[in-house]
Amino acid sequence: MFDVGFTELMLVGVIGLVILGPERLPVAARTVGKWVGKIKHTVSGVQREIQEELRLEEIRKKAQANQEAMQGHMDDLRYEADLMESSATMAAEDNTGSETDNHSIGGTMDTTSPESSNTDPEASKH
């Protein structure tokens, strides 16, 4: 973290021994050790939070991309459904129009089947 080598650590220890003396050096070393531990703990907590936020941001981006893709598919489906509906409406209008044309041109059509018509005069006598 601080990239401190063994010789640098020994130099700090010797200077601390000269400045603080042998009585206060262990207490000072303990205090510095506690502070370094707290700093490491805080830094690791911040790193975890940053990593979690980055992971959540990545998930949000993927969800947004998926939502946009699904919206595109939904738009395509709506377009296809509208085309089918308009085709069905046009076919129904054409069908209705052709029935009207048949009635107006030829009058009424004979819808009786040939089996039901009696062409035999003797069958009608009975």
C-alpha cells in the first residue's frame, strides 16, 4: 500500500527511538499500528463500495440495453399486428363489397341445390 521497504522501516524505527526514547517508542508504535489498521480497513471498505457500485452500474447498463431491445421487438410486433389488422379489415370490406355487387348486378341468386329441385313431373303428382 505505502510501498515501504525493510531499510526504510528500520530507518524510521531508529529515528523514532532517538526522538521518542525507549520508554515512549512502544506506545507510539502501537498507536501508529492501530491507525494504519484503521486506514487499511477504511480503504478496503471504500474499495468494496466502489466495486459494488461499478458492478451495479454494469447491471443497470445491461438492463437498459435489454429493455431497449425488447422495446424494439415490441414495436416490430405492433407494426406487424397493425398490418395484419388492416389486411383483415380490407379483406372484410372487399368481401362485403363483392356480395353487394352480386345482389345488384344479377338480382337474387338461386341457391337451391339440384337435388332438391323437382324436375320429374310424376314425382310431383304423388
